[in-house]
Amino acid sequence: MRTATGHRLDAAWQALRLWLGATVLPAQCALCGMGCPEVLCSPCRAQYLTQGRPRCRQCANPLDDAARLCGRCVRQRPAYDATVTAFDYAAPVDQLLLQLKFGARLALAPLLAELLYVAIRQQQAWEAPQLLCPVPLGPARLAERGFNQALEVARPLARLLDVPLQPRLALRVRETRAQSGVAPQERQANLAHAFAIAPEHGALLQGCHVGIVDDVMSSGHTVHALAAACKSAGATRVSILVVARTPPH
């Protein structure tokens, strides 16, 4: 059994780790390791993060042509109405998200928000949401990690878009297993009834266009479940703003 002193030391170390991740500027590029005064060097940004590609307007999966929707969204529309992503979740740029999420390198969050903002500005006929909502973590996962990576991206993104942020709009009312550890055929059931809208914020959603912010979108079940909760509470449109999209296999 851990002692009270042990728990205090763990808390102190967690606080120090988060402070370092949030305040210490990197002396080298987060991808190639080359010395540079910014989080990402210009050559890596140009090589890995400036190549646009056609995507489904609803789920942001890559398309081979200029079609507006992929076959999956045509057959079965998800609860959300549009998705914008900055890049595919693939090597080497996936390291930016892994360093943020599992390395507590919070200084990467503004960079990721900026990349997402650039992708949003490139959308034709872009409809700005009226408020932003980060995908919430459950209490146990939040206590373990010490921060919500979706919220860390949503804060600077809200400033760039000049859209109000409501970090406590949605609640994760049921602890779920990480989707990455769940079989594909079980992922939708894993998130059933996982989200609810905070009662004190329910009035904000009446007739509202909500932007849901997350770090990575894979199967889409997480944002689908949260979008469905928003629409059940009165939202009329939900846009997904996600840093990276896992390409279909």
C-alpha cells in the first residue's frame, strides 16, 4: 500500500512534469531533432505538413477524387455534419501527438492548434461554430494523465478562431476503455451512453452549431457519440475539428 508521502511525491512530480511541458521551449525540432528556436523546423513543416489531399467533407477520410462524401458516409451518415483535420495520423508527424499525449509536452498544443486552424481556413464555404467543446476525459483517465490533450489544443484554437470555448459543456459519464485497445467491431458499444451534456450548459445548445475538438480521430465512434449527445440536447449542427485523422486500412 502506498503511503501518503508517496502519493504527495507522485503529485509533486506530476505537477513538475506538466510545468516543464507547458513552459520550457524546445531547443530542437520535435520531428527531426535539428536545433531550431521553434517547436517545428521549417524543412519538416514544408515536407510533412503542407500537402493537402481530397477528403470526405463529413468524416475527413481521404478520397481518390473530388467527391464530396465517401461511400461510408453516403451509406450511413454519422451524427456530425462535417470534419476538418490538419494531417493524417501517420509517421513521422504522429510523433507530435504522441509527445503531447504521452510525453506531456504541452508546448506542442499551440502548434497543433495552428496547423488545424490553417486547415480550417482552407475549407471552402466554412461555417464557423458558435462554440467549441473538447472531447472530455473520464475522471480516472484525467487523474492518471494530469491533463486533457483535447482541451490543450482547444484553448489556442478557440483564440485563433475567435470562438467561445466551453470546456465543461460535455461530461464523460461512463469510464470507457481506450479505443485503441478495443476491437474495431466493439468500439461503438464501448462508447454507448458515455457522454452527457452538463445540465447547467444545456441551454447553450439550443439551435447551436458546435465544434467538437479532439487530437486524433480513428473509427469516428468517439466524436459520433459526443455529436449525438449534443444533437439530443438541441444542437442543430456539429463540426469535428481534429488534429489528425487515421487513414482507413
